[in-house]
Amino acid sequence: MDLPTMLLCLIEPPFLMENFPQPYSEIRNSLFQGTLSCVDLVRQYLSRIDALNKQLNVFLEVYSEEALASARLIDQKIKDGKAGKLAGMVVGMKDLLCYQDHGAQAGSQILNGFKSTFSATAVQRIISEDAIIIGRQNCDEFGMGSTNENSSFGPVLNYTHTNHVSGGSSGGSAVAVQAGMCHLSLGTDTGGSIRMPASFCGISGLKPTYGLVSRWGLIAYASSFDSIGPMCHHPVDLKLVMDVISGPDEFDSTVSSLDKKEFIPQKRLAYIKEIVEHPSLQTEIKEQFFLKVAQLKQKGFVVESVDFAYIDQMLPTYYVLTTAEASSNLSRFDGVKFGQRTQSPRDLMDLYKKTRNEGFGAEVKRRIMLGTFVLSANYYDAYYTKAQKVRRLIKERTDAILKDFDFIISPTTSSTAYRLGEKTLDPLQMYLGDLFTVQANVTGLPAITVPAGQDLHGLPIGFQAMGPAYSEDELVDFTSYL
């Protein structure tokens, strides 16, 4: 443990819940038995936030009074026998999700002062089941980043070692769970933005099948890649929350209305040879991965390596398509209707240019320009159309593997959490950090990460499993073997 973390430990208040972190079922039992109240629970989390947030930079806004008022109402519901499925679960949400009458800035200054007039479907569904929203959490600007250093509000620090990054883009959401500032966070995952920070912070995170959870109320980065999912310590709580937030939504036509196919795992697992042999893979992570493979074999699993011819095309495909979609999605932020507006523009065009130049950070500008380039008339077929074709090939090969195997397993990341500033001067090195996670987003398939030990410096290592569409429950069940 480094010196800054030791100092944080000295100022932390005692966390009153025994055996932290507990699964929600144990907290719920205490609430319903009357040995714990929602009000006391919220106060404990608020005390934790008060002690740690200034140092870790996790929450951009804390809803202290609202959370306590909600807790009082839910305590009464519990007494009246009318409490919902998530009664008393204290939840934080990434600053890409809208919450009615509350700020939502996507970690950016271009939405400075904006308040949403409605709640994201996923947020509203957990509120309807009596979860308590405690605040909104810092993130890379518009979800563009792997370290949470691209936020206009500054980086989120890793609670394990505060001179290391939290991972991105849902870094605030991961550290909030890691440091006991909330029970569960709602994050978003476009290329690994739930799983990478979850891995760096030693917690569990689930990226669901594309179209399983409504994106209504999610500030878009790349619309055909974005997914909303939960992050917490216990995988069983991921399943519980997914049951609440999943399903059709009249506000989002991309949500699937198909019934889930029966899926009976056969204890057959594949890992991609080119991933575990990739030169960027940290030695300790590789060793820990194969240790888990050996343990799974002892528990009756068949584990085999498979070839995947498109590893080198995975990241270029992802970045061509996501930057193109970002260029389109972010064009709406121009200073006319909401958010940041430049002072004293000469004319309308000057208003657009200055507002966007002042409001967007360097990484967002970089991706908008890349996306605008690949969508331009002279390069559309050479880049965007070709990337769509390669995306189809990646999807077909992945589906073919999953016809013979239950899941594709891998390390979640190629390294443990970077030091602050280590990757910021070289965007290409930063982008390589997404190599093991983007496949699930390119294909639209679900993937989960769970803790799998630590490296020599005590930094967490993650283990990832990706499954066929709508296999979220089975993925969660599989983690019990790890």
C-alpha cells in the first residue's frame, strides 16, 4: 500500500456494516429484520464519501438529502410490506446517465449547467424497485478513454494505489464500489468501459448483450456499441440488477423483443491463442490466467485454445466505427439549445466553432476529427464501409467459436492499472489497452469480469468471460467456479 493510500486509511471513518463488502441479500435481510435501517445505511455511505471523495475524485455530485429522504420512505415501505426488489440498495450512476431534474455532463464542460428533463430507463427502473441513487460519478469525457484521465473534472484515483489510474471510462463508478462509497454502480461499456475499470479496481462488472438494456437516457458516444450495465463486488448482485433493468422499452427501438433461447452450458471453454500470446500481456496476468485455467480443468471443464484471424483488425475496426458514430452523435452539442455557450460570438458559425473548441477536451476533439475523416466522401468506402465488413467477419468467427464452446475466456486487460500519466502522451498505447475487451462490443455479445488475484505490486487482475447473446445469467453462474 502506497503512502497516499495509507493516509486515506487513517482518516476514513469505520465502516459500520460487518463483513464489508456484503452481498445485497445479506443487507436486505438486515433491513427486513429491523437490525439495520435504510437511513443508517445511507448515512454510512455518505460518511465514507465525505471522507474519501475529495482525495479520490469519484463523485461529481452527491444527493445527500434526497438519498436520506428516499431512505426514510423505503424504511416505511419495508414496515408496510410494500418494498421493491432492490429496497435499500445504494447505487451510484455514471455521469453519462440522465436523472430527471439533475445535472448530467458526460464528464465534459460542453454540458455545463445542463439538467435532464427525464430519467434514463435503466435509472428509473431501479428507482421503481426502491434502490437509492446517491450521486453521479466521474468518467472520461463522453466515455472516451481507458484511464479516467480524460474527464474535464480531473482523474479518478485507484483506491488500491492512489498513484495509479482507476481505468475508464467508468472509473468513478468502479472506485465508488471499490472504496465502499456505494453498493453498486451503473456504468456504460462501449469498448470495455465497465470491464476495464472493474478489473483495475478488483470488482465485478457486466457488459450485457447489445439491445438487452434500453439506451434511452444514455448520452451517446457510439450508438451501435454503447451498453449500460452494473458494477459491484458480488456477481450475484449483477444478475439481480440485470433482471430489473433489462427488457423492452417503448423509447428505444433497438431493445430486443426476442425471447431468450434455452442455453445449457456443457463445461466447454475456449481461449484465443493470439490473445494469451500477445506481446502486450503482462507476465503476471498470463500466469494468473493459466492458473485459473488449470483450476477450471480440475473442476471438470474442457478448456481449449482456438485461432482467431482478426485480432490485428479488432482495434482498427472498433476505432473507425466508434469515431464515425461519435462524430455524428456529438454534432448536437453546439451551444444553441443547452449546455455551454461561448461569449460574444461574431455569428452563428463562430458560435458553433468557439463553443465546441471551449467545451470539448482534447481526446473528444481527436475522435470527432477521426470520425469526420472516415465519413468524408473520399474515404467513406475505404474506411467506414470496409470496417463494417470486417465487423461482420469478427462477429461470424466469434459466433462460430461459441457454437462449439460455452464461453470464450481471457484476461480482462493486458496489464494492471497504469500509473497516472503513464499513457496520456501516446494515444495509440492507450487504445491498445482495449484490445481484450472490444470484441464483446464489436460483436454485441455479453461479457463479465471478476477479480482474479493481484500482481507483485498488489494491483488487481481481472478474468473475463464472453458468451453467446443473452447468456448473462449463465455467465454470472460460471463465475462461481473461479
